[in-house]
Amino acid sequence: MSVYAYALLVPTASELVLPLGMERNTELVYCSGLGAIVEPEISVEGIQATDERLLQAVLIHDRVIRELFQQTPLLPLRFGSGFTSQEKLLNHLEQHQEQYLETLTQLADKVEYTLKLTPSSLLDESDTIDARGKAYLLAKKQRYQTQQAFQAQQSDQWELLNQSILKTYTDVICETRQADVRQIHFLAQRNDSTLSTQQLSLWQVQCSHWQLALSEPLPPYHFLKNTLR
């Protein structure tokens, strides 16, 4: 059995509401000004024994981190972070204390957002063209040119949005997911309430050929060094 670790944080005077973990309540352990949210007596191999258990464990891992992040800044640990004993966990925290505390300080007032862009499609009206012969071929050609222009505008809008976000935010990561779905991860101030309203509306106007969706404020999943993950 292992001591399963969810996240690291700086303990505060405010009492945290500790979430229910995979099998029991989570706990807060301390080491020289650094805290870890853990769940004792968890078998890391056991929670990965079947696909169903693995999926459930991943979802619980993420839920615990998000519930805590609503209460206090933290560093989320990767799924499956287990220690054979609490003593080994505390030794690890002591060895890396300076690095962890430095990162916590840097990210204390930051949250991560994910902006998802799904490309819109131009309605294909080829089957409704009421023409024959040369007129039909001309209509098809015009339709193709319209489609090409639409895709070019789509690409331009993506580039302009990219540049705009890079100018506004220091920490930005861009990804392309299935097909042409794009994601932009960026760090913003924790108290920035304009993102989900004015800013998102402005981005959507600028990117009329895309469907935009902005996540809720998230822990800084994508902005931690490998040694912290």
C-alpha cells in the first residue's frame, strides 16, 4: 500500500475542506513550510488494475485537485504519484523544498485557462446548384474558390488570435488536437473576471470562422517543470 499524493501547497491559516479521495478522506501532511494533500493506504497498482478502475481513479484525482484549487493555490501532481511510506514522502518534500516553494510562489496568483477552437464549416450547396453544362461547372468553380477563401480566412484568424494572446499573456502553449481542433493553454491572474465575458466575446468576434469555448479556471497543469510532475 502507498501514500498517494495529489498536490503540494503552502499551508495557510484558513482551514481547508479536504475532499473525499478514491477510498477515504484525504489528509494534509507538513514538512518545513510545505504541505502535501495525500490519501494513505492506496495501492497504485490496484487503482490501475482494470480500465474501469483506472478511469474512475483518474477522474477522482482530477476532482480532488480542482476542489482544492478553488480554495488555495497549489501544484497538481501527476496521476499515480505514490510513496511507499509517509516518511519517504516527507524526505522527498524536504529534498525538493526550495524548488517546490519557488514554483508555488511564482504561480500563487495564477490560474490556467484552456481556449478551445473548433473550425466552422462552410455549408456545401453543390447539390443545390440549379444549372447545367458550363454554367454548372462555373458554379462549382466559384463554390470551390469560396471554400478556399473561407479556409484562408480561417487560418488568418487563428494566426491573429495566436499573436494577440502571445502579446497579452506571458505563458502560452498551443496545441492541435484531432482534425483541426486547436487548444491554447495560458496563465492569467486568478482574479481576472473579464476573461469569461468581455475577452471571450471579443475573441469570438475576431474569429468568426471558429467556435470558441473557454474553460473554467484550472490548476496550472501545463506549466509545471518535469521535476514537479
